[in-house]
Amino acid sequence: MKLGQSIKRLRVNKARQIQELFAQNIGITQTYLSQIENDQKEPSTEVLQKIANYLEIPLPILFWYGIEESDIRPEKAEYFKVLKPAIDTLLECFF
């Protein structure tokens, strides 16, 4: 799971903010946000909820965007490859 990469993608594409400003807005340091986005640190549920609230999305969306094919059981991987892009597009329309 690449949770940090999903947070970065949402920060850049949805919030359209640089790391420093985004970090200030959610109450963490830019260094800590960088470590989260580079999957060097695992954020607490509290920090994840702050990020989700700031982005105005439900917390599970952060997790969804972080799911990779390697997180899926091999016998379900083909379904995931087909469904993930469609679900991502649908979520972007809602949020």
C-alpha cells in the first residue's frame, strides 16, 4: 500500500498546494508530511483524519487510492486492474 503517494497525489491535484502550506493547514511539519508522502513514516489515524477533513473526503478514500495490485490476492488481481481505474474516476467525480 502506498498511502503516502495517495496523499501526495491528492495534495497536488485536489488541494493544489505545496507541501509547506498543506502541512501548516493540517497542523504538522513539512518534514513530517514529506516523510509521510515518501512512505518513510506511517501517520496516525488522527493525522489521516485531519488530512481527509482538510481535503473534504471520507477517510477510506485515502486508503483506496493507496491500494496497489500487490495488496490484492493474486486470484483477484485481474478484477482489480479492471475496476480500479473506473472506481478512481467515479470517486474523483464525487469528491
